Amino acid sequence: MAQTVAPPEAAERVPPLRRRQRQLPWPLNIYQTAVGKKYVMAVTGVGLLGFVIVHMIGNLHLYEGPSQINEYAEALRDLGGHLVPRTLILWVMRIGLIAMFGLHIHSAWSLKEISRRSSPKANWVSGNKRYPGGQDYVAVNFASRTMRWTGPIIGLYVLFHLADLTWGWWLGGDYIRGDVYHNVVESLSSIPVAIIYIVANVALSVHIYHGMWSAFQTLGVNNPRFNHLRRGLATVIAGAILVGNLSFPIMVQAGLVA
Amino acid sequence: MSAGSGGGSAGSGNGRSGNGHQVMLRLKLRIWRQAGPDEPGGFLDVDAEGIPADCSFLEMLDIVNERLITDDIEPITFAHDCREGICGTCGVMINGRPHGPEKATATCQLHMRKFRDGDEITIEPFRAASFPVVKDLMVDRRAFDRIIESGGFISAPTGTAPDANEIPVPKDVADFAMDAAACIGCGACVAACPNSAAQLFTAAKLGHLNVLPQGQPERWRRAEAMVETMESFFGSCTNHGECTEACPKEISLDFIAVLNRDYLKAKVKNRRLASQT
Ligand code: HEM
Ligand code: SF4
Ligand code: FES
């Protein structure tokens, strides 16, 4: 075995920031590394993206009127029909989503910490380094620089959204279980609530604009034949999600859905 | 004062002096001074007059240093070697960009004619936790050596010289490997990265061996070892793309995608079955 030998004190003058941990059994050892965590972030991000797209398209039933959207919501609870207990499949999907959110957030947090510790004068939230003389960025964009802000905004928004329309915390007597149409209109007709939905969904689309492009790179989906399409695809999908999701609070506020 | 005023090229190429006279610049420099790795640093303001437009950025620093020496001030420490863009020793932040404003140009290849008379130029060292400042503008980049070392060896027969073209390498593959091999290890990618990630450097080093037939026997072991060594020193890539823009050799982000793919494969493969260790 050939080995590279360096004088010990010389090798340690720049010590590693992180020592290697004891390896967990496969495949957990993949998650112990930064590139492995980044894969998990990308896979769960793409999974969540799938959910966001389906959720947005499903909500378009709102425009067909109360009976259609309520029927759609009922069909979700009744997925699998008489073959499985009611809401079982919905719960399986919900648990999958919770797991994806958990992994996505944990990997995002850990990777941010790795970057923060590797960067002098790093910003505590974004983990990004700062030059005393200032840095003149060329390639970063608003979306890529704000991933670690838009992410937590989405997380808080998801909790708000569940409390609002799944648990009906503040609609109180106005919350009618199972009457999706009524609850959505009731909630979104309040101006502060509509503003929260609009801000959060802009953050979501900004997150997806960089996230989707980034996921291609992370997953190694790179081929000169289609590389030039990746940015465009991320823009179109983020744009479609933005238009779809913003339409709900705007249409309700405009009185077009009542 | 003679340093840096290589008279022969005076006036050529910049279009600013038709009559053969050297164009001279007056610059306001803000240069980072730091006595040692753990000392506090700060900017030194230098009013640099009479800087020939045809000299390189490092020659400009040479001129400034000669004047500092004349004034009994300690000269500014900066790293340099080949001064022709191939060794990767030079490299400072110039107005907030690694290697300055020109694309695909190392600090030593940057000419002062790219600046205008009266410009203010801020110069500071590359920064990352694993690039500690040695002094002033010089940083210790031995963390890169650790990454290279962990790549280890390649297996190649050592007897008599092999016949040319014994191992066929398609032209496209050779070009791709060559694009990666252009990396000079300067560290601008780490300096540019808001996360201080070394993905572009490591990807270039992995890329140039991993696509060639000669690099196959140790491919997966190398990918695993180099990525994990990289991670123990540097931050986590978020695909900003700032590194490629700063890179004097324009190493492509595509290599980072290849690194990600090879690393995951290395973690999943049964290397004995693939007869690759
Ligand atoms: C439904 C909601 C979400 C979707 C669709 C989504 C999607 C994505 C995608 C596709 C990526 C790219 C992964 C990669 O770089 O390879 C990503 C990255 C990221 N996500 Fe999310 N995400 C969501 C929610 C969240 C939440 C709740 C958080 C944090 C609390 C978060 C924080 C992050 C961070 C910090 C990154 C890394 C950014 C980077 O690498 O530059 N995300 N997300
Ligand atoms: S990838 Fe480019 S910027 Fe990074 S070390 Fe190599 S030559 Fe320098
Ligand atoms: S001094 Fe060698 S690359 Fe600049």
C-alpha cells in the first residue's frame, strides 16, 4: 500500500473542522456525510414538490363550486374505497409527508451548520460568510441566497395552514368539518389571513425556483443535451405553482369565489 | 523605480496611449494587513500614484511594496509563483471578487489597464475557516493538499513505456478530462462560495481521473475518500454557481453533478463484485 506521509505537525497546522464519526450501518452511513444529506434533501424536496403540485391542482376544484371541491376532499379521505379502512391511505400519505418534511428540515439545518462553521463571520441564519471588504456576487440570485429564509417561512406557514383549515383553530363556530368550500372562503376573506397566504406562497415559489434547479445538480441529473432546459423547467413549475396558489386568496378577496 | 515598468510593451494593446508613452494610473488601494493567523486584521489605505497601466496586478503590488520598503514600512505579504496563470499560488479578493473583475483570469494575469485612473481597489485574502490567513494577503491552502492526498494512487503498469494509443480514449472523453485537469488549485472557488464549499475544486480533481480508463481501478474508493476529506474541511454546496464564475480556468458546474453521482454510486456499489476497490 502506498501511503502519503506528511510530518504530523505540518499536517495538523490546518486541522479538519470535523472529525470523521464512527460509521453507522449502511445505508445510514450515507446520511452521515454532507453529500449524502444533500441527496436526502433533494429527494425529499422533490417529493414535497410533487405534493405541492398535486395539492395545487386539486384545489382548483374550488372553481367548480362547493359540491365538487367537497366531493374531492371526501374522495381523498375515501381513497382505496371499501378495500381499506377509511382515511388509511390518506394517513399513509400524511405520514410520508411528515417524514419528508422532517428529513428535509433536518438535513437543511445540519448542512447550514456545516457551512456556518466553515465560513468566517458567517451569518447565523443563512450560514453564509461575509468579507469585511464586501463581496461582489456574480452568480447567486435572490432565490438561492434566501433558501434558508424561505424554508422556515414555508415551515411556519404549513403549521399555520393546518391550524387554519384542518384544525379550524380560529374560525371557531364558523369552521364546518368537511365543508372545505365554506371554510376556505370564510378564512381567506379576512385580509390579514389572505396576506399571510400570499406572502407564504411567494416564498414557496421562490424556494422551488432555486430548489428544483439545485436538485438536478445534487442528484447528478446533468447532461449537456438538456442542461439548458433545467432553469426553464424550474421557472415554469415555480411560476405555475405561484399563479395557482395565489389565485385562491386573490379570487376570494375579489369576491369572485364566495 | 524600475520594477514592473517593462518598457517594451508601453502603449500597446490598451488604446489609451497612441504616442508610445506609458499610461500611468493613480489608485486608491485598501489592502488587508494582518500580522499572523490569530492577529486581528484591518485595511491599510495606500495612495498609489504612477502605476503603469501595462503592469500586472502582482507587479502593481511589487511597486507598492518597494515604496513601502523605502518608507520603512513592512511590505505586504502575498503569495505568488509562476505569474503566468498556471500554478495556482496567487489569488486575492479584488473589489469583492476572487482574482478580480476579469473572467477566466488569475490575479497574476490581471492587468492594471483593466482599471481606470482614480479607481478605488479593495484587496483582501481569500476567506474560509480552513484557509487561515498566514499573513496579510497570504492564506494557508494545505487543506487542498489533504484532499489530493486522500485521492491516493492510480494503478498503472510501470515497466517499459506503453505503446502510444494502447488504451483507446474517445476524443470527447479526453477533452472532458482535460477541462477538469485545467484546475490549478488556487482556491478561488472556495473564496467565492458563500458556504465556503470546495465542491468545484474536488469535482475537478475527481472528474479528470474518474472519466479516463486509467482512473477506473480506484474510481469509487477515490470518490469516497476525496469527498469525505473535503467535507471535513469545507462547507456544504448549495449550487449557487458562484465558484464557476470566479474560477480562472472556468471549471464547469457539470463536474459537481458528476461528483455527486460518483459519490452516491461509490456508497452503494458492492466494490468486490464490481472488482473495483
Ligand atoms: C413543500 C415545501 C418544500 C418544498 C417543495 C421544498 C423543495 C426543496 C427542493 C427541491 C430543494 C433542493 C434540494 C437541493 O438543493 O438539492 C430544497 C432545498 C432546501 N430546502 Fe426546501 N422545500 C420545502 C420546504 C422546506 C422547509 C419547510 C424548509 C426549512 C425549514 C426548507 C429548507 C430548505 C433548505 C435550507 C434548502 C437548501 C437550499 C440550498 O441547498 O440552497 N425547505 N427544498
Ligand atoms: S476549480 Fe477553479 S477556482 Fe477552484 S481551485 Fe481549481 S482553478 Fe481554482
Ligand atoms: S502566480 Fe501562478 S497562477 Fe498566478
